Amino acid sequence: MRDDLRLAREIDQGDRRAFERFLDAYGGRVHALVRRAIPNPSDAEDVTQEIFVDLFKCMGKFRGDSALSTWVYRIAMNHCLKHRSRMKPDSLELDESMEQESDWRSNPLLSATKNELKGQVSQALEQLTPLHRDVIVLHELHGLTYQECAEILDIPVGTVKSRLSNAFTRLRLLLGNYVLGQDGPSLPEAIGETYR
């Protein structure tokens, strides 16, 4: 926590190297979070830039009450939520990264199976409400604890658990036996595979 506060102070005092270290540490994680919350790639780029401009401007407000990562994720999620509230539901595009394939030649059957799984899970996640999808993204894909999710989303821990449970119930209904068969991955594994 002390290192987080020191880094924030250095950035607030205009230390370029400190901000570069901050970008190295959080740039990829924040961009991944935004891409999962905002499927349109150009919108996600714009929102990511807005987030880092905002973080740079308000770094002096970080008090060390939570981990710097929690504070950063909270600001990032707030930007994502604001952006989504301005967007019309029919203007959202599918995530292009879901359509990218790995080198399928080494194992065509596995590649086809993974691509089919990605498509199924991606469609199911798109059918969740944003509130449920946000909890899945933070907890399952970013590996945050219930407490961290609660702090970022500004909701009680019990609400995080409830939303996560409801999201998994809905995903099980949407995916049926596809990922729940004897040989298939568990639901969290299937979600993780979709975004690797």
C-alpha cells in the first residue's frame, strides 16, 4: 500500500517515469477490462484514453484507503458505465477479438472446438445484463476478489455474490449441456477459455 501511495504522489508531482511505470503496470489490464465492457474496438480505445487522462489528472486524490489497482479499476468501470449509458443497445458491435483464431493447423479439431466454444460463450455473455456481465468480467476474467469487485462497483459484497450466482444460473440456462457435459469444461473454465 505504501508503494502505491508513493507512486501516486510521484505521478501527481509530474514525474514522467513514474507515470510510465504506472502505464506499464496498468495499461494492459485496463485496456482488457474496457474491451470486455465495451465491445466496439474504436469506442474501447477512446474510453481507455479518457480513463488514463482522468487517472493522470486525479492521481493526487488517491489516498491509499484501498489498493491502487482497486482505485484504478473503479475509475475504469465508471467510465465504461458512463459510456454504455450513452450508447443505444443496437449500436453495440460484437467483439472482433472473439473472431480471431489461433494457428489452427497444429490441431484443427481442437481449434474448431475452441472457436465453437468461444462463439457460444460470447453469445451467452452478451445476453447477460450489464450488471451481471460486469461482475463476471471482474471476478472471473480479472481474478478480483468479492471485496475488490464490491469496492469497484460500489455495491455490497453480498450483492456481488448474488449477481455472480444469478449470472452463472443464467449462463447455465443459455449454454445448456454445451459446457456442462461430462467431458466439457466447467462454466468458469469455459468463460476463461473464451478470453484467452
